[in-house]
Amino acid sequence: MGLFSKSKKTEESPFEEKKALKADQIFYDSAETDDDNYLISLADKIKNGQPIILNLATLEIDQANKIIAFLSGVVYALSGDIVNIKEHVFMFAGKDVYDDGSMEDFLKGIVE
């Protein structure tokens, strides 16, 4: 064998590499503000493939509407979905969160 030749011995790792399920990557938050920097940070999470569940119950109606309108635009641009989980609680996510099937299973258990 040469110095740079490949070894013919292949060894399987004792640890299986597990992919993180999208349902396990959900960001949960109870929104307390409609500050632009906060909204941009939420939009960045959605753009990076992380689903967000927001509780808007503590906000004034105008603040909640601003958040829903802004994040709706983000989700629309990503061909994603908004799911009304229950009163004042919404999930915002891009279309890629449904790829592994875990999100559908998660939502079946919590959507009213």
C-alpha cells in the first residue's frame, strides 16, 4: 500500500446519525411586542427553515394584526403555511418543514 492509498477496511460507526425532525425544531414564543427588530428575528428563523408557534394573546389587536400581516408576507414568499392552532396561537412555517412528515403528526395532536 502506498502512502496515500485508501484502506479497504471500512468500519461502520457505532453511532447512527439521526436527522433532527422539523417538529423538534419549533420555536415557541409568547409575543409581548410588535417591535420591528423582534419581527425581523422571527422572519429570519422562518427563512432558515425553523417553524414558529406564536401566542398573541397578550397583545393589543393592532399589535397582533401587525405581526400576522408581516409574518404572512414572509410565509407567502416561502410558499409556506400559517396554521391557526387555537385562539390567539398560530404556527408560521415555510414549505420545507413538511418534508419529513413529522410536522403533520405534530399538528394532528394539537390543532383544535
